[in-house]
Amino acid sequence: MSTFTAIVIGILIGWIVEWIIDWLYWRRKNSALKAEVVALTQQKNEAEGRLAGMAKDLEALKATAVKVMPDDLKVIKGIGPEIERLLHAAGIKSFAQLSELSVDRLQELLGERVKRLSNEQSLIDQAAELARQQS
């Protein structure tokens, strides 16, 4: 076998081996990227769905929103100036609005501050009673 033939055969074998390695590597990498794209697309669709739901909720709230004369929420035992400020920032300005909240929503609005309160439900009950007295 001549030197030239050996070089040509070596080049061909090297090219074939390189082609096989590249094909296997890129195929695996391509399938991993496709799976990631599918997962990210699903997350995007879920986020868009949640955003659309929030937009509908916001529009419904805007439609039913009434200018409310703020009540002094500090009258309720367990609500001080800081919690009243947080409730006002969340759009809760009257006893009626506070009475319509669930305990979970109240905890969501106030975070750690509500844990200092003895009974979240009693705040809501007091607000409902004061709202009834106003109407």
C-alpha cells in the first residue's frame, strides 16, 4: 500500500468518525433544546392565562368600583396605623370592603403582620358588624 493511499484512507476514516460524533452530539443537544422550548412554551402559556385572568378580575373590579369614603379602620380592635395603611394601599378603605375579604386574602395582603393578630376572622367579623351599623 502506498503512502498516498494510506493518507487518503486515514482522511476518509477521520472524516467519517468526526461526522458520526458530530451527528450524535448535535442530535442529542437538539432534542434537549426542543424539550426545553416545549417546557418554556408551556410556562409562557400558563403565565399568559393567569395574566388574562388577572386582567379580567381587574376590569371587573374597575367596573364595580365605587368611590368609597374611607372609614377609620383603626376602630377595629387589632388594627393599628400600620395595618390600616397597608389595607388602604391594597384598596381596602371601608368596613364593608374589609368584611368581604377572606382570611386567606387578609393574610396575603398583610403578610407577616397578620400573624401578630390573635384572630384574623374577628377583624373581618368586626368590620361586618360596623358595616351593618353604617347602613
